[in-house]
Amino acid sequence: MEGDIGETTVPIHLDDPKVLSDIERKLAKELKNELQHTIDVAKRNKTDVLQFGDIVYRNHPKVWKKVEGEWSNRYFPDTDVDITVNAYVRRTGLRNNPNILNHHEGRS
């Protein structure tokens, strides 16, 4: 995942690489949690809405022929899914007014 930060209304130093790294880490964690939840719901409902079966079909057609009839009810719910999320902030747009930032930090 990659994106831009257009602007912010909270006092934050977008020019600090540590701050951007922390934002990226938190975004990756949040997206991973949302994806895991989506997969868990799909498995619980035995509905392969994310089409993992298509991946099996394309990469292992012989295996697919054996499991196709029971994919949704038997195999899909037991499929292990490893989620890796890489989040990158490519650009930061409008920045906080430094005077406002300094005021929030107790500086003048």
C-alpha cells in the first residue's frame, strides 16, 4: 500500500522520518487486521469472495480438479493465509503551520 498525506489538522512533524515510519507501521498493522477480519468472515461463511480458489486453479489445475467440488465447504475454511502488508507514505502535501505546531508544543 502506498499513498500521500495531503494535509493534517493535528500537530505532527511530517518532515521527521521517524514519524513517517511510525505512520507507515501503524497503517500496515491496521490494514493487516482488516484483511484478516475479512478473510475470517469469508471462511466462517464458507464463501470464497476473495477468490483464493482461482489461484489454486491457475497454479495447480490438477489439485483444483480434486478439490473443486468441496472447495468452499471443506478446503477454503481450512486454508492458511499469510498476510504481508508494506505501507509507504510517498509524499506529504500541505504541512502544519509551524506557528500552530509550536503553540501546541508549548513553544512560542
